[in-house]
Amino acid sequence: MNLYQLFKASLMEPKKQAAVRIMTIGKIMQFIFVFIAILTIVSFAEWVFGLGDATGNIDGLVEFVEEIEWLLYPFALVFLFVSTTLYHFIKISLFALVAVAILNLRKRRGEYRHLWRTTALSVTIPTLLAFILSFWDLGFAVSLITSLLTILYLYLAIGYYPKKPPMQQKRQPR
């Protein structure tokens, strides 16, 4: 699968989200980093052009930033990329733990590493939704909505994992 196919699968196909469990981790990491890079560039553009609601609230700070902006922008871009990457990886890891619980409740076979790959795709739509909703001041509701949506995607994707074999009773020797 190429990156476009992974993105398409992350948007609308829980069956393919479950199928990525057998892909190499390198392709999944590449998808994550490209996705984060795009989000970082858009967020940075939002910050530079003053589209956020917090821009221009403190006049003295704005003057200072205008004087050193040539120096501030590269550091801000790197910091934004690193912090977004860290946040995204922590989010994927925590939701993969939730997915382990769902996997056990649904009596499906899988390991944490498989669920981590599936979760990496399952958080795509909720992350995009959170980014869009960040333009409105909705507070905690955005986190709640996106978390529930991620869990729903994981639940649907885990439905395509193979079932655990039934437990067989051991025969006692006579």
C-alpha cells in the first residue's frame, strides 16, 4: 500500500485498518510522519498568518516577536513538529492500550504491536476533526468527541481481527 491508499483506508475502511496489522512498521511510521508534517505545516501557517484566536492579545510581546521573527519562525516550526509528533505517538499508544481491552472483550486474536498499527490509522479522522473543531472554542467536548470516535473506529476494525480458537479441555490420563 502506498501512502495515499493508507490515508484512504484510514478515512473509511475499518477492514483495511485491521489489515494493516500485518504491514511493516516502517510504512506505518512513514504514514504517521507525513500526516504529522502536513498538520504541522497547516498549524504553522495558521500561527504565522494570525488565524488563531489568541494572536495579538499582548501588544508588547507582539512587538518583540515582530523584531525577531526571522529567528523565531524556524525554532517555532521545529518545536511544533516535535511536540505534535510526541503528542500523536502518545495518543496512538494509549488508544492501542484501550484497543487491547476491546480485543480481549471481543475474544479476538492480536497483539499490542498489531493494535498499534491499526490505531495509527484509526486516529486519522478524529485528529482531522479535532483540528477543524479547534477553530471554535469548544473545550473539553472536542476531546470527548474525538476519543469516542477513535474508540468506535477501533471497535469496528477489531471486528475484522481473527477470532480466538475455543478453549479445549485437557483430558486427564486414566
